[in-house]
Amino acid sequence: MGFEHYLELCENPVQFENASSVNNVFFDEANKQVFAVRSGGATGVVVKGPDDKNSVAFRMDDKGEVKCIKFSIGNKILAVQRTPKSVDFISFIPDYPHLECSQECKMKNASILGFCWTNWNEIVFITDQGIEFYQVLPDKRSLKLLKSQSVNVNWYMYCPETAVILLSTTAQGNVLQPFAFKSGTMSKMPKFEIELPVVPKPAKLNLTERDIAVATIYGQLYVMYLKHHSRTTDSPCAEVVLYQLPREGSCKKTNVLKLNTTGKFALNVVDNLVVVHHQSSQTSIIFDIKLREPDCALNVHQPVLPGRSIHPYRIPLTGLAAVPTQPPVPCELCILYETFSPACLTCAVCSPFSSGYLWYLQVKLPPTVNLLQDKGKLMDFLLRRRDCKMVILSVCTQMLNGGDKGGLPVVATVFDKLNQVYKEYLEAEQTYTVATESGPSRGSAARERPVRRQAVIDQSDMYTHVLSSFSEKKDTSHKFIIAVLMEYIRSLNQVQITVQHYLYELVIKMLVQHNLFYMLHQFLQYHVLSDSKPLACLLLSLESTYPPAHQLSLDMLKRLSTANDEIVEVLLSRQQVLGALRFIRSVGGHGNISARKFLDAARQTADQMLFYTIFRFFEQRNLRLRGNPSFNPGEHCEEHVVYFKEVFGEQAFMKQVTV
């Protein structure tokens, strides 16, 4: 098995020209933007993100070294910090272009550690003495203090997805005080303590911002602590400890990620996976906190996959040094593991900025298929990833075509996992439909239509991409193919999903092809194959091969109770006209059936007495319904009336009863 990289850099990196002339580089987590500042902004500021359409370039007066620079949400207002005491603001709103103002922190003798935008016009100053929450008023060229809180602050972390700020307090820095922001309000959340490792006395260990990261994983806010143990302990290997921070209630330790080595690390969160990069080995490992360990209150996780380096990236040469025939040069990816300044890059990976490149990290799913041998665990992993559908379908194909060692139990496990996700989506769709039809209730928010994720593998997907081709394989036992098809049907029935007729057709096709009529009869008799009109029609088509299929089809149509018309058509097509008439009378539908259809069928039999019987039946019906045995013009039976007269004479017509 080759060395497969399951982590790669995006194909279109964020690129800056003349990067060597850039004095300062800033990464804004909230807007996923990189600021390249030259000469304090006097010779230009270039702002780029993952999409070139959002690039911004401008100049500003050089008022000193830029310590921090960020746009508000939507690039409406620019905030620039140059001194420990104040932040400058420049409006990029079309109605108020380039209006400037400045705001000093309110607390005396305080120094601004940084700032965070929580809305397009709301900003938080974090100082060493607390936080100050402001509303920016660009038209008035001023700021309004909304709320402030005094607390000694060592450092801070911000999660833009949840608008939660963590403040490090106390001498050791391990007591964290979170604040949440929403629509002009600031809420103080319960503080919590990070459990530091035990170190030999008299040494003391302080928690620094290099050890902490915040990220949203599976919709929940987590604080990640990179914990290094003392070499004198029994287990000196580092680990990442996850604390879940809910909006309501206290923070609790929930997960421990075992790194199984020591050294310098950096963290990313990509597609809800925690990616840990190790400097000395230049490898990365990934963890999925949803892959729970059984019977364990605090989930302890090992890496999902073995450590691998990030897939090498080649940079095309440009400029004077470029030669048309020269191949791209490989990027020194080792640098990616050597420039670990922040503890959590969340989604971006930097090379030395002199190269002018910044990449977004992404997970390649196809290589994981061969690295994770447990098919059940592999499905759990894939079902939670973006762009997983085709990979999952390829796994199913490989599992069936490759003669998986686990056999049918493994196939059943995979089908059950797929159909559980499928069922959850169908239920969400049904709930949305019912809520939409009934209209919004008073005081409740309008429901959003459930998003169909890639993980939803429906029956059509399985039929088209997996089962149809699998059923045609000549080198696979037909018994195994039938068993697999029935296993998928069982799995659908188990979660109460209506099985589509084309799956039953695959089963019947296999049974007939191998002359397993007894098994077919058993499946139908015990309703293993559910009744449906398409299935009944398929059985009818098998009559020449298997004569009992005709009666099985009729029995199925009768059980459906909504297929009376189909049963009549079947009987008439077989010239069983009296049988069709008896059936329609038995279900009480003879009062409005087409007389012409029955008379046509009777004449085609060339049995004159049968035609007489059918004609007389409809005369009696007409007499009972209308008091006149004659046919109405709308019934279009004129030719049959003429034929009856020719064969049996006019005296044979039923006479109208007069009172």
C-alpha cells in the first residue's frame, strides 16, 4: 500500500505579489482575511480571502506601526490599532466614505491587548483590566459604550462563529472567563478552570495563549487545551483536552485526544475534525470526537488515522525567472511545521510570507478508505464529512465487489448506518412539510427546510451506483447477490422506509434468472416483497416463464385494494370477461364501469353466448339505474347494439318496463 496523504492544501492559495516588501501580516479569523501592510499603510494595504472577489486594496496615512487591523463583518468599517491606548476607525460604507474617528479605552492606565468585531458596527476592546463593548456610529464619527466589565486579563481568545470571548485571569492564567455577545448585548458566562499538569516543586506552570484554542466542532463551542506532561510522569506524551462550553450551564471536560508523542504542536479544525500538526516529525494526525469510545464517560480518543505529512504542493514559477517549459517547483512544506506561532490556525496554513502564499487546509477522503479497515468505523467517519457521497458509494462498491472478509454482517452494518442517516433526513422533511402545511404557530419561528447533506444516500443512489451493476456480476455467487439485495431491503424496512419497486425488481430478476421460483413464491407469500402495482405488473410479465405468477399478481392487486382497474384490465386481456365482471361486482364498482370495454372484450372471444350474457348484464344495469335498458349515446355502444340485433334479432332486446 502506498504512502497516501489525506491532508492537502487547497488548489487556489491566497497569493500576494511582492510579498518580500510587506512589513506586517495579520490574519482575521472572523472574516477569514489576510492583511498585508506596507509602510504602516502609506504604500498600501492588501486584504485577501479565499475568494478573490472579496479582495480589497487601499492606502492610509502612516501614523505608526500597525499592531492590529481588522474589517468589521461585510468590510464596512476598518479598525486599526497603533498604540496601547486607542483604536482608529475608517468607514468604508458608501454613504460615509473614509470618515475617520478614534476611540481610547475608558479604563485608566489600561493597555489594549486587542479587539474583536462582533457585528458590522459592534466591537469589543480587550484590555489588561477588562473588556469594553462599543457601538460604532460612523455617521456621527464616534463610538457609544454599551457595557464594560473590569477583570484582570492576561490574554484572550475569540471564537467568531459563536461571538464568545475567553479571558485568561488569575496569576497562573488557567481560570477562563467567557463572555457572549449578540445583537448589542454582552452576557457573562460561568467561569471555569483549566486543569494544569502536575510539575515538581518549586516549579510553577502558567497557562499561555499558545496552549489554548477555541473552535466550533459539530455546532458546539469547545476550548482546546494542548497539555504537556512532565517527563517525570508515567505518561509524558502530550494530549489535547477538550472542554465543551455551552451557552447555558457550566463548562465541562468532555474529550481527551491522545497524541502519543512529545514536542511542539499546532491545531487546526477542518470539517469538524481536529487536526494536530507535529513539528519534529513533520506529520499531522486527525481526531473525530464523534467516534466515541464505548462505556467511557470522558471520551479518550486515539488518532482516527496514522500520521501523514500534508500532500506536497508545487508552486508555478512566475516573473522574469519563469521559463515556459520549466515545471512547478515544490514548496518547502517543512516550513509549514516550523512556523507554529499561533496555537490554532483554524483553517489556514502559512508558508514563510516572503513566498506570498497562504493555503486553506482540506481533508482528502479517498485515501482514508484504505487506511481505515473497519468498515463500520469508516462509515461513521465518512458520513460526517463534506463531499462524502461518491466516496461512500465507492466504498460500498468495493466492499461488495472485493469479497469483503467480513461478509454479510459487515454489509448489514454499513447498510444500517447509511439508512439511519437517510431516515433522519426523511423525518426532518416530513416534519417540515407538516409544519408548512399547518402554517406557523403563534410565537414560533418559521422552520427552515432541512438541508440534504451529501451523507444522505437514498435508494436511487444505491440502485444507480452500486446494486444495479453488482447484480450483473458474473464472477459473484448469485446467492450472495440475492442475500445482499435482501439485506438492503431488510435494512430499509427496519427503519420503516418504503422500499422502491425497482429494488424488488432486482431481486425478482435474480430469482427468475436462476430458476429460484420456490424462493420467489415464498418471498411473495410471506410478504418479504411488499405489494405494489409495478411489482404485480412485473409478475404478470413472468407468466410465460412461471405460470403461477399470474395468480400471484392478481392476489397482490386484490390486496392493494386500490388496483381494481388494473385487475379488470388484466382479466380482460386474458379474455376472462366473466371473471372480470364477477370481480367488479364483488367490489361494488359495476354501476359506473364502461360497458363498451366489456363488450369489446366479449366480441374478441368470438363466443356469441358470452357476448349475449355480457350485453344482457348491461341492459339490466341500465334498466336498474335509469329505468331504460337502452345505452346512452355517450357510452359509444352503437356498433355492439347493431351486432346484437344481427345475431340475436330485435326481439332479443330487453323491453322497457312500463308502470
